[in-house]
Amino acid sequence: MWEAFLMAITSTSERPRGPGIATPWAFLPDSVLAIGCYLLAYRLRFPDSRFELFVSGALTSLWLVVGCQMLALLVARVHVPGGRFRLISRLLVAAVAGTAVAATVTGVLIGFEGLSRIAFLVDLVLFAIAAIGWRSVYMLVAYMRRPDATAVIEGELVDRAVEMTSFSATFLSVVRYRELLRNLVAKDLKLKYRGSVLGFLWSLVNPLVMIVVYTFAFTYILGIRTEGFVFLVLLGILAWTFFVNAATMSTGSIADSGGLVKSVFFPRAILPTATVLFNLAQYLLTVLVFLPLMLAWYRIPPSLPMLLYPVFLALQVVFVIGVAMILSTATAFFRDVRHLLEIALAVMFWTTPIIYDLSILPERLRLPILLSPMSPYVVAYQKVFYYGEWPDAVLWFLAMTYALAALLIGVSFFVTFQDRFAEQV
């Protein structure tokens, strides 16, 4: 079974048995994940008592949904190597087509009474992420077992530069050069605080000053005296600062590294990734200081929803890495991207519920504000810490969609133009 998985996932030079036909075992993990994703989609859509009313309908249509999704995977040939389209593209097409056909067939044969159309959309995102995720993990394990030296397959040398021309190969090459990635992040941290008397404490000054200024402005000038308003603002400011700093620094990760790009061979994707991880390290250090203090100051007891913080933070990191890939590539060709980014960030700040609560907005404005790219993550942090509530299905859907879309678009964009970086810088 594992040999079949390896051939299906890594697309090695070995051929599967038969003329491109996948083994039945290859559908086992996808089937299990499809069942789990569909049930989880209903749980996210109906986190309250209504779940019991809709779970029977979900179980009734489960076999149709899973069957259509597996059929779409078979037609898209995601379990066999080769093919015209790359694996990630085929998986996404299969997930969309399978879920769409499943919804249509379910509506015709069973009807939508007792079912949720939104749950189908949530299931689409969950299944696409799960199908890509388990293959990425398995590919990572297989790749890590390969020798570090230049690989020799059937007596022929393999060009590592050619290997880094796809989504999966780019991801695995970054992992393979993780020591370089770690050294770049450590170097930036040391340079930032070298010769400074306060050192890391300077990273705490900016969010602290912003909190004081906004608290004074909204509490004493505008007269907004919301209970725990400072904590609400803090959650948004810290997440926003991480995003802004990472996005701004990523614009120069390729354009300002001309000597390194032209003289040394390494995965170019490491450069924007390192800027994101550098800012992530500063964000985590700041959170470790401020978050416990604010929870204790406002006497907010620990709650189970707080356990979801690492999950949404991971989704935000994936989203920011995708954005960094796009910005670093675009800036290498067009230096005006830096100036356009400043304008875009200024607009995004006010369309993200950082210094105001989403619940105070009129109903007609909540969804447009929530569609702002950073809003799902900021609102999720406010939900789990400030309100102690479980994020609803809309937040999950938007957070996962933005993360997955940004990463796929960013890496694809980066891989397409990385061969021309040396000419542009």
C-alpha cells in the first residue's frame, strides 16, 4: 500500500501497475478525509443545537458526496503519476468539480430539505486542504529520506534547479534548506538588536504606544468606554503589525538581494519565507509578553476556544507567506509595488476591525468588512480571547480560503518568474 502511495504522490520514474489505473488502496485516505470533512463542515456550519437537526440529512447525503468526490479524483488522475496538469492543479479541479456534482446530484435525488448549501462550500475548502495536506506531509517524509548530496537516479545526475519548478518541489526545497532558512532568520534578529541597549524591548514599544494612543483617542476624545477595549485593540494591532511588517519587508527580499541571487544557488523562495518567519518570531515574543498580562489584568479566565489560537495563527502565517511571495516577485520587476503597497495597507487598516468591534457595525456592512483579507484572522483572535466564543463557519471558511488561495497563487507566481530574478536585480 505504501509503495502505491509513494508512486502516486511523488511521481517518481516508476510506473504504476496497469495502464495508468490507480490501486483501490490509493482512495482510502481520501475517502476517510472526505467523510470527516463533510461532517466537520456541518459542525462548523451549525455549532449550536441545530447540528442535531441537520446531522441526519448530512448522513443521508454522505455517500453521494463522498462518491462524487472520489469519482472526480479518479477522472482527474490524481492517484497516478504524470498527466498534463500538475498534482495541485488536478486536486483543486477535482475538489471543485466533485463537490459541485455532489451538490447537484444530492439536490436532484434527495433535495436540499434538511441540508445546508453553505456546508457544501465549507466542505469544498476543507476537502481541498485535507487532500493537499496529507500528500504534502507524505511527500515531505519521502523527500527527507533522500540523500542530501546530488541525487543519482539510474546513473543520471539530477539538476536541483530543474526540480524547483513546481509547487510541491518548491515547498520541499525550502524544507531541505531549512538550516539556511534558520540562519537567515537568526541573522536578521541579531542585526536588528545589535548595539541596542534595550534589545528586544524595542519590539514592545510600538504596540504599546499604539495602544495608548488609540485608547486615549477613543476613550477620552470620542467617548467610547467599551469594557476591555484596550485588550480588543491589542489583539488586532499585534496581528496587523505582524502582517504589515512581513509584507513590507518582503518587497525587498528579492530586489535587495541581487548579490546573493546572482552568485549562490539556493531555493529563492527562502528569501520571502525568511522575512515572514523573522516577523513571526518578533510577533510571538511580543504575544508571550502582552497576552498573559492582558488576560490577567482584565480577569479573563482561560477557555477552550483559546486552544484554536495556534490554528488560526498557522493559517495567517500561510496567508502571509503567500502574500510575501507575490510582493517579492512583483517588486523584482516593478519597484512601484512598494509605494502601491503603502496605499493598500492604509485602506486595509480601516477595512479591518482592529480599532472597532465588528458587532457594532450595521448588519449590511459586516460581511463586506469581513471579506477584507486580514479580517477573518483578527476577528477570530477577538472571538477566542475577548469573547471566549468558538469562531463560526464563515470565519473558518474565509480564513482557510484566503490562506490556501494566497499560498497557491503566491508560489505559482514565484515559480513562474524566479528564473528571471537575476536579470532584474
